[in-house]
Amino acid sequence: MYGILRTSIISVIVKLVLLELTREEESALKGEQGEIMQMAYRILVATGEATEAEKLIPIDWAHLSGVNYNTIGDAGEEFLSSISKNTRVKVKTTLNPMGFDIDNVSNYNLDDNFISKQLSIKNSYETMGVTPSFSCIPYEIFDIPKKGTQVAFAESNAAIHANSYDNLKTNKESAFSALASAITGKSPYSSLRKEDSPNLTIRMKVKNPNELTYGMLGFFAGKVGDTSVNISGLGEMDKRQCKAMCGGMGTSGTCAKFLFGDGNSDCEKIDFDEKEMQNVHDELNTAEKGDLITLGSPQLGLEEISDLVGKLKGRSFKKRCMVFLPRIVKEQARKIGYTNELERAGCEILSDCCTCLTPLICKDDVDAVTTNSIKGAFYLKNSNGVNVNLKSLSQIVEDETR
Amino acid sequence: MKILVQGKTEGIILKSQNPINFLGTVDKKTGIISDKNHELFDKSIKNSILVFPSGVGSSVGAYTIYSIKSNNTAPLAMICEKADLTVATGCALANIPLVIIDNEKFSSLKTGQKILLDTKSHNPIMLL
């Protein structure tokens, strides 16, 4: 009898639900505002319960992943096509890269099915009112809202950049939670959306770091960190290095924010030294040289393009070099004359897509790729199934051009 | 216990001690586990009450959960020990009931047991 009593008390305790919904949100969850709203609220409630949120709050900007046909497949394409018929996004919504650049897709060996499915996905997002930015660096090509603004970024490097450098607040969203936030304009108030104090500090001990070092530091931080980490011992970093660190961290874990400094005295301290760096390098570097080079994961911004043009003055690549950048940056670069310079140096310029999960590099044609991107390296290795040769940009220019 | 996606269903437990990476481990059409290294290799998760520690791997795995639901090869419900956003949002989108339970309860569930899962009940997981 005591057993039964105890079981029933436990049952009562475990029924406590944390997330409180407004009457309107309850009504949407019941399906009174249509099937798609119901689905969107189901996603928000599941995310909210999983992250122990007590309420939903408004967000001002959603950035969606789940665009590349390579990643979402037929189910994703059909799903988006079906919901786009009756759904419009409620807040500013931008989009991750897709699989190719329509301007030059005919130069690559993509089958017609891929192209038509990708265009259907593009069309579905546009129908829903999403800005077709096809970029993983929204923080570099759109105006940043005022300090503390709540956003919902599904692209991991963008979420980390937004939290760490842009004074915005977002969790590391999933493709579906960001989509639900775009449709409802809301997100669960939990985790990094509130105040956060990391319990871990990483001490940067590697001397003379370049962007590759910062990428590896980020990758290491993502593995050891939980939702946020302190980082101490960083000097001045340029944009390329900041982006590399965000890209690296987003790849390896669930952590979505750097705080710069030593943190509280009771924080656990871990050193990122030559040995830890070598471990990351050994995990991702699997070749001594590459058949082609890729630059851009995250995509390159105008500042990096300008710097690249400077480095390539009077030189040209000895092998293929793919350069990934957002369309708006490509247009700006064209006006300034940078794209001419890059093409003269032998670069293939690709907008709307990225190294990461690209269908344009196939293991049947390519054994190994040289890149300075830790994020790119991880996906080239694990998703494309090719070997990777890691080098900093300076080293790439020195070794691979004449 | 946490209810992540509500619902009511009755079925037979299929339990895995291994986590499941839905992207790449579960066949999108048949709902059969295709990873040779997985303890549920060659088993179909269709119409089961799938009990496993948690989802792992790419967030795109949520799209796989949606696919098996569209192809009528999805589990009737899922029960996990740890909440992860891939399984949570995948189940939410596909409307598959999802419950998170503690380690003790997780250990007590066994493949082949018939249960009634009702997230609105005082005792959401009832052995039949």
C-alpha cells in the first residue's frame, strides 16, 4: 500500500510543467489557429520543455538552416513546399546557404534532380516571405539590431557570433525551432536568452595564432564547453580570426557563446596549449596536400575579400581555388573590381553556397581538399568523405600560388 | 518526467541502450535501422514505442523523423532518458508523443512490454 501511495505522489510531482503559455498560445497549440501554427507551437513547447523555459518571448529576427537539398533531402523539400502554401513568416527572417550558385551551376556536375529540388526549396522559402540571403554570415551583411535584442539563429557560427560579438541573444537553435520562431515570432525564454555565467574558463596559451589556430581553439572550446565558456589570453583578433573561432566552436558541440576574460575565480580552468592544438589538428588534418583549395566557411565578407585580393597581387593559383561568399558581397566586390582580380588569379567565385556540405565537391573526383577552415574541414571529412589538408591563408598563398 | 510532445497511444516497447543518430542510421523510407554497429541493426522502429537514451548527431536528423512519419514507418511514441533538440523538434513536427524519464524508470522498461502511454494521465506510462 505504501508502494502505491509513493507511486502516486511521484506521479503528481512529475506532472509539474514549467512552461506557461498565454491564452492565445494555448489556443494555437490546440489547433484553433490552423495546423501549421499548431505544429509551430508544438515545436516551441517541446524546445521550451527540453530547455526548461518558463515562458515564450518575442524575437525580432530568425535565421534559418535547412536550405541545402544535400542536408534536408526529399522529406524536407516536400515539407517546405507544403507549408509554404499557407504560411508567412512573422518577423525578419534570413536564410543559410543552399547547394550551388545559379550563375555558374552549369560548370559543375550536378544532376537535374538536385537542381530542381534545390530551386523548389528556394521557392518555398521565398513564398513564405523569407529574405533569400543564402548566407551563413548574417551578422556581416545585415544591420545589427540594438544591444540585447532577442533573435533565433539556427546557423551555429552565426548564433555564436551574435552572442559573443554582436550583443544579441540567441540559443543554438535547431532548424525546426528557428523555423517555428520565424512563423510565430516567439522563442522559449531559456538558457542563453537569460543571464549566463559559464563554469569553465579556457586559457589561450598558443603563441602567434593565425585564423587556423583560432578555428582549432573554437573547436576545442565546443568540445569542453556546455552552453557558454570564458576565454582568456586572447589578443587583438581580426574578422577572419573571429569568424574562424565561431565556426570551429559551432561544429564540435552545443556551446553557443564566448565571454572574454577570466570569469569567476571558482571557474574550472583549462589550457589550450600546443598539445591540445595538435590533437585537434590530428583529428581533422588527414592529408599532406590537396587537389583543390576552398576558402570560406563561414563565407568570406568584403573585408576578407579585399585582404585576399591584396595577398594575391601579382600571383595566381597553381590549382583550383573555390571562394565562397554571400551574393551581396559578390556584387559589392564586382563593383570595386575585386572579382576581376580574383578571377585573374584563378579563383572560382561562388555565391549563395558554402564549403560546408557543398554538393560541388565529390569524393569520386577529389581525394583531398586544402582549406583554412576548421568547420569546412569537419564537414568535408565527415559528410563529403574527402581528406583534408589544413593550412592558414598565408601558407596557402605561399605554397599554392606563383 | 517531462512531457515534450503530448499524445496517447498503446504499443510494444522496442528498447535500445545505444543513442540513435537519426541522420544516417535510420532508413527514411522503411524505418529500419541501417547502421551495422547499432544494437537495433536490421530492426524496424515502425509502430513501436521506441525507448532509447537520446538522439545524437546532426540537427538535420529532425527531418529524418519527419520523413519516417510521412512514410508511415515511424514509432508510435518515443521515450528518452535525456532531452535533445533534434529528437524534440523532430517529434514535435511529426506529432509523435515524446516523454523524458529518469534513469530508474528507463532501466525498468524492457523490449516486448506492452504499455499505454497517455501524457494527460497521472501515470503517463502504464504497463498493460
